[in-house]
Amino acid sequence: MMQVQKPRLILENGLRTDGRRPDEMRPIKIELGVLKNADGSAIFEMGNTKVLAAVYGPKEMHPRHLALPDRASLRVRYHMTPFSTDERKNPAPSRREIELSKVIREALESAVLTELFPRTVIDVFMEVLQADAGTRLVSLMAASMALADAGIPMRDLIAGVAVGKADGVIVLDLNEPEDMWGEADMPVAMLPSLGQVALLQLNGNMTPDEFRKGLELVQKGITEIYNLQKEALRKKYAEYKEE
């Protein structure tokens, strides 16, 4: 079996393979209201990762016996399109997609005021159009923006970014090689104005000091993303005013 050589992730000049500094994020682009048949929709891009999210509801739950008497149910589906990765992905839901649908649902439940819509269901669909590391967080943020676009009351928007360790250096917003070859990967999502963590996972090893430094970097990144999210919402409603 041929041994694959681990590539260098941090170059001699201290920059990463894509030219970013360790504390620098990839470019972000947010578009709202992209699907006319959905109640709310968004496309969220972070570098080469691109996710489309659509929200339908709140609507009556069918079959009715599944309805919750005190709050709305969130039905969340995270799915990667077959063409989103280098090698064609089987379109059938994988175990990873089923798990990430659950992880994203639990994060969204901490933000959506489901108690305002008892006995209903809110459907949230996320399609990963292009995958280049960080799809769970980009999907979660796309879903959060689509829910806001649908006018569904939330405690706050969700903003998130991963931090990791590449060649011993703590780096913000991992790209594909860093995700694959790095020593650690920690996606974190927050409700920024409330200072609450909605999602935190850690794969790999970090010392307590590295963990603290990573969290500081994450908070810096999340503040930037949160401002862009609010700007995207303002821009959409400014367009409505002009019409």
C-alpha cells in the first residue's frame, strides 16, 4: 500500500497554503431570498464551500399524531449533492449526513422560538453545492439565515467558524488540506449577541492553552461573520423599501 506524504500546511513565510494568515478567514458571501417557492431561503458561501438552504413553514404537521403539543417540530435535512466533492458522492443519505442533520437540528432548536408555534412543523433543507471543509457550519449558518428570511422568530442568528491546528499552529477557518491533514479541528457556532454556544465539537488534540487561544480566534471570526449576516438582512429589507 502506497504511503501518502502529509503536505506542509504552514509555509516558511508563516502563511497557509492558500496565502492566508493563521487568523484570517476565507471570503464570505451571503444571499437571501434565492428560492421563490420557499418561505425563506439563503445561499451562504465561505471560500469554496457553498450551501443552499430553504425553509418551509411553520405548517400543519402530517401525520397529526407526530405534532408536539407545546412547540413546533424542526425537521432538518443536511444533504451533499453528488457533484459537491471531487469524486461523485452517492446521493443516498449517508450515516454522516444523518448525524449532521441531527447536530444542526439541535443547534437550530437553541435559536428558534418553537414555543410560539405549537402543533406545527418547520422544514429546513440544506444542500451542499460545493464542499471544501466547514460544510456543517456553513449549512447551519445558511439555515439560520433562511429562517430569518422566512420571518420565523429567533433568539439570535447563528454564526460559526472552525478553528484547528496545522503543523502546530492554531488556524482559523480550516480549508480542505488543513481539515484532512491538521492535528485538530474544532467547529464552534454561537448565538453572538447572547454569548451562548450552540455547537462545539472537537476532533484531534489540543492543549488547554491551545483550546483557549482557539476560542479567542473563533470569537473574533464569529463577530466578523455576525456583522456580515446582519448586513445581508439589512440590505434585503432596504431593497424592499426602495420598491
